[in-house]
Amino acid sequence: MLCLGIESTAHTFSCAIVERKGKQGKILSDVRKIYRPPAGEGIHPREASRHHAENSPEVLSECLKKANVKIDDIDMISYAAGPGLGPCLRIGAVVARSLSAYYGIPIYPVNHALGHIELGKMLTGAKDPLVLLVSGGHTMILAFLSKKWRVFGETLDITVGQLLDQIGRYAGFASPCGPKIEELASQSTEYVPLPYVVKGNDVSFSGLLSATKRAIPRGIEAACFSLQETAFSMMGEATERALSFTGKKELLVVGGVAANKRLSNILSSICARHDCKFFVAPKEYSGDCGSQISWIGLLESSKKPGITIEDTFVKQSWRLDTVEILY
């Protein structure tokens, strides 16, 4: 079975084709075009949606070509219905609806966050993990129970991805800023004291954001090093507490920030203390991509039919813990 997945929640417009055989998936193609705002500026939803609309035909065409299939070979279409930026979500939904209606292909709306988790499980082989989802849109600690992903901890204000991007933009970097901050952090070992806020299993980054901005004039490398050490240690503490509480023997890290090597070092040492297997999504698929949307569509198609065009939707705020998992 072949599924075309369409991702458009934020800065990335992506189409991917995934083939399912039994319980395993194979990514046949994954093509992306990323909206990049000017240095020092964040994502403008209107400009990002215009970027997606202009690039969608090329991305779709290249996706089909790389997979060596035609649109008539596609068995189903899934699209990211949320959470995300409204104007961007609507572009992906319109593309999916148009293809579904014209070619008579079943259509499935997909929760973007769920895509991160399930694709990470498929690519790493994790079976029943505690999940740390860290990206521009999410900072959550989750475990699966009774047909839903349950939240054991999350950010109380901004996400870790937003934290890194806002610091980067303040310093004049181009978004996404995480890789640049990681590079600068590796050039220093000087720690500048910064606010460390953990409340139970929850974290708060707003005070850390303000304090890091004040620390930048003293040296950008030291500020980035201190930012990473503080933020990642906060998440490490909350994750370790959740591991102890749940008794899970697997930890899976997904989302764009999962690509950060320092975060992986901290979490892998925690797993070693708890005799827990450590999994991290491959860097190529840790960020937003069509493959995560396509894979969820394939999983859901095994238990329910596609919906009608009239019932398709987008939700800017669609919490993962409200989604009932049937597959």
C-alpha cells in the first residue's frame, strides 16, 4: 500500500511516499522545500504559506518522480491537519483535498506531533518507549496508555525550539537557529549562571530566554554553551523523573531538536543509569517531513476508512493527548 503524505505545519512544505508491507514501512521518497525568513526574523505565516503554495507543484512532482510512481498508483493521501500555523496548514490541506477529489483517493487528516513519534518508532525499532518530543512546536514527555499518548511533563510557556530560535534571531542568525547555536556552544566551556526552572515534570524557559539575551554581550559562545547546558539539563531532570515513575525501559527522542548531539549525550547517560535503551530519530527525519504524515495515514488506514472532503479540517491547536489511537 502506498500513501502520499503532505506536511505544511510551519516552515517546511514536504511531500513523501511511504510503502507499507505488513507492520513495516519503507520511505520511497521525501522531498522538502523550506521557507527561510531573513536573518534575525521569525516565520511570517502569510509569507510561509505563499512559499508553500508556490513550491507545492514542484515538490509533488519531484516526490512522485523519485518514488518512480504515478499519482494513479497512490492508494491514499494523508495531510498534516494540525497543530501548526493556520495559513500554512491550509495550503497542505487544499493540495490534499484537490488530489483526493480529482483522483478519487481516500484522504486522512493527521496530527503532526503523532507523526514525529510513530515515524521515530518505525525508524528506530522502539516498541514501548517514554517519548521526549522536542521541536519548535512541542516540548513534551509522553507515554502510551489506554489508546492515548499521556503527557507526563511539558513546557509551561515556550518550547525549547522556540527558545533556541528566539535567542538565535536576537543574535542576528537566520532561522532555524538550533544548528548555529550548537556550533557556537561547542566552542566554549565557560558556564554563565542562568535560571533553572523545573516544576515537577514541567519546565519553564521564559526566564532562561531573558537571562540568555542579557548574557550575549559577555560572549556569544559562552552564552550559547550555558543556554544548552541549562535547558537540556532541565529536560534531562524531568525526563529522568518520568522514567522512574513509569518504569519504561526505552526512551525515544523525536522532533527537530533531537538532532542536537549535546542533548543526546545528556539523555543517553540518564538511560545508562536506569538500564534503559536509548533511541533518537535519525537526523534526516527528526524535523518536519512528509514521511511522518504518510506513515500515520498508513497506520490509520488499517483500522478506519478515509473521511469525506466535507469532513476534512485543520486545527491550529490540536493537542496530541486528545487523539485516540485505534491502530
